[in-house]
Amino acid sequence: MFLKGNCDLRLALGGRGLTRNTFSYYEFASSIQSGPETTPAQGPSSSSSSVHLIHVSQFAMATEGDPTDLIKVLHLLVISFTWGMQVWVSFIGGFVLVSQVTRHTFGLVQSKLFPVYFFCLLGGSFVNLAVYAVYHPRELLDWHEGVQMAFYFVALIMAGMNAHWFGPDATVAMFEMQAIEQEHGLGNDIGLSANKEGYTKLREQDPKYQALRKTFFRFHGLSNLCNLVGFVCTTTNLVYLALHLQTI
């Protein structure tokens, strides 16, 4: 016979604190047991009760208790670091840099920064997903928690695609373009809008340069798309996290 109520369950499991999801599962498991409750006179099977209780106890172990203060601080710092880095690189740093240095210098600096940026995003996204998954097992997710889990997973995938494919491929195409531009005396102008006529003429005269340019913008566009999707996912999860803060 199953024990009734949260208090009885706590005593049966040694007084350990359980999450609300564990109790939800316990109540569900209790409700599907067949047959009426037995009385002491009927002599219930102790082995059956033990099996049921052990099953609930084992299921509770994965979600027992709340995360420690250290885990909470780690999770908040990592997701804040990830979001702040995305904001700076995506919306501030690049726009400031491109207006102050030559086109080729800008490309060189970005080629050094982006691998670090992408792998930092990859590491941060992995930590965020891992910490969240440990305290939110898939079997116990509600709708909102499922959305958060999906966003953490998508952010990780986007960072991985940028770190291993789109970012490096765009960089290779960019350096090949720069080599051709240097042969024609281009690339020393400041800003992307400078000397448009020279670059237009080069595209018209050199099919290889035109093909490289298409390749670069294809990978660059895919990289930007992944970065934007990852930023939206991180922002959404940060909003969810902020809404669950007890105070500020």
C-alpha cells in the first residue's frame, strides 16, 4: 500500500526534501494502482510495497532538492557572460572597428577574434544546457521548462555550427578575396563603403573573385543567422531566469 501525503512520503524516504515534480510523479503513480486499498487485517504484501517505494525513491534521486547557491551563481554568471559577449560582438565591437581601420585590417582582426568568440559561446552554451538539464529531467518538464530546454539546446547547436563550419569557411574565403584585392591595390581604404567603384570593377573583370565573394557572403550570412538565432535563445532564457528571481 502506498503512503498518503507529502509528509508521509518524506518520512518514508528518510525525511529528504523532494521537488514538486517528484510529488507529482508519486501522486500519478499512486493513482494508477489497481484494486482497493488493503487494510491491516488483509495483510498487504510487504514486497509489493517495497518495490513501489523503492521505485519512487530511485526516481526522486535525480531531482531531489534545489541547486546549491554555488550552482545558481555559476549558472547566472555563465548565461550573463554569454549574452553580454553576444551583444558586444554582434552589435557594438564590429561596427566600431570597421569605421576606424582599413578593410583588410578589419578582416584580420575579426579572423582572430571570431574563433575565440565562437568557442566561448560553445562552452558557455554547453554549461548552461548541462546545468539546466541536471535539475530538469526530461520526464518532469512542464511546458515552459521544455521551451527553455529547447532554447538551450538550439543555442548550443548554433554555436557549434559557427565554431566548426560557417566561421572557418567564411574566413578562408575572405583571405582568398583579400589576396586578389591586394594584387589590384585594394583593401587599404577605411570603411566598407569606400572605393565601391574599384571593388565593382574587380568583380566584373575577375570571375574567380566573384565566385569567392559569393562563397564568402553565403557562409558569412549563415554564420550571422546562427549567431542571431543563438542570441535570441540566450536572451529568452535570460528573461525566463530573471522572471524567477525572488528579488533584485
